[in-house]
Amino acid sequence: MRWMGKLFGALFGFLAFRGIYGAVIGAILGHGFDQWQEREALARAGGEGAAADAAAIGNLLFQTAFAVMGYLAKADGRVTEAEISAARTIMRELHLDPPHVERAIGAFNRGKLPDYPIEAELARLRAICGPRHDLLRVFLEIQVRAALAGNDLQGPVRGLVLGVAQRLGFTGLEVAQLEAALRLQQGRGWSAPPPAPGARLQSAYEVLGIQASASDEEVKMAYRRQMSENHPDKLVARGLPESMQDIAKEKTQRIRQAYEVISEYRGLR
């Protein structure tokens, strides 16, 4: 508790007004000053605490992302060249510098170990992120990206990815929507034909997380909500490593493109 403001306020009031009433008024004003200082100190401490919290979240997100990537790559008993290439592609997309590449490789190798405690690690990640499901969503997207590039989500990998998603609080439908959006964005090779108009429109609804039967107002609300929840600057402030910011930017670009597809179909303005 702060008391200097009250003391000096009472002393000043007593001397200025030459009496006890002046001291009482001065003490009241000094108490207000003490409370203001208390709030400022708490705000500063909260800001520093939030920054430290965000840094801890970012570090755990980074380490766990590549460790789980290694775990999934080893799902069928061996890690293929395609899966190693997929991991390195993610590192390049994140623009990691050499020290962070070393950390990522170390985490990836740790995840390949037979005794990697994936359930405990995912529980720890979910606990430290708390209600920040937007950060966990970026984490999940990284896993789906790597699995698609590594083995096209074939074999036991698909089930394990679903298990990872469920432990982080996501449903199988959300994983399917994310997979559809990434497949549409990436294509399946240069010779892949463009998606049919109906499939493109359905994927756009899935990106916004709504049904095709949603009203125009619901479409607009979903778009605004998705853009707000996935804004890269907001995610970084909450603990997303800056190296993962480009993935968040791609997500907002997909959201914007999905809204444009729906708007064109419906004639929205």
C-alpha cells in the first residue's frame, strides 16, 4: 500500500490552511494520488507480465510445433525424404535464421524419439495457451501443412493429426475444413485442374466457418469475426512467434478470398 501521498497531502493541507480540516482535505487528495500511483504500477507490472507470458507461449509453440511434426513424420515407423523436405519447407516459409533452424531440427528429432511424451506436451501447450484458441489453430495448421506435403495425410498420420486436434480442443470437422482450404490453396501439383465453381464456393463457406444457408448478415459477421481473431499483429501480441506471422497472414488472405468468392456469388457489397 502506498502512503506517501496521504502523508504529504495532510502535511501540506495543515500548513496551507492552518488546521485539522486542511490536513483532512490534503490527506484525501493525497489518497487519490496514492491510488493513481498504485494503478500505474499494476498496469506496468501487468504489461511486463503479459510480455513475459507471450514470450513463454511463443517459445513453447515453436518447440512443440516441430517436435510434433517429427512425431507425426515417424508415425509409420520411418521418416521419408518427402517428410524431411516438408519440414524444411516449413522452416523456409517461416524465414528462420540459422540458430532457429538448429532449434527446429533439434525439436523435430526429439519428436521422432520412441518415448516422446506427446500427450503431456500437448496438454502443456493447451494449458499455457489457455483461451487463446487462435494460437492453437495456427499450430494445428502447421501440422496439417507438413502432413499434406509429407505424405498427403495418408496412413496412420491422418488419425494422429485428428488426435492432436482433439487434444487441443478442435473437432474432426474443423480439421476437414482446414485440410480442404489448404488443398484448395496449394493445389495438388501443376497439372491439377482448377476446382469446380461449386467446390470453390463450398470451400469458401468452410473457411469462414459457416453453412451455405447462412444469411448475408451472418456471412458478413463471420468474415469480420474471422479477420479479427486471426489478425497477425494480434496473434503475435498474444504469443505467436514472429516467425509464424507469415502463416497467420496467409490465413487472413484465405479468409479475405473466401469472402470475395461468396460476395461475388451473392452480389454482396
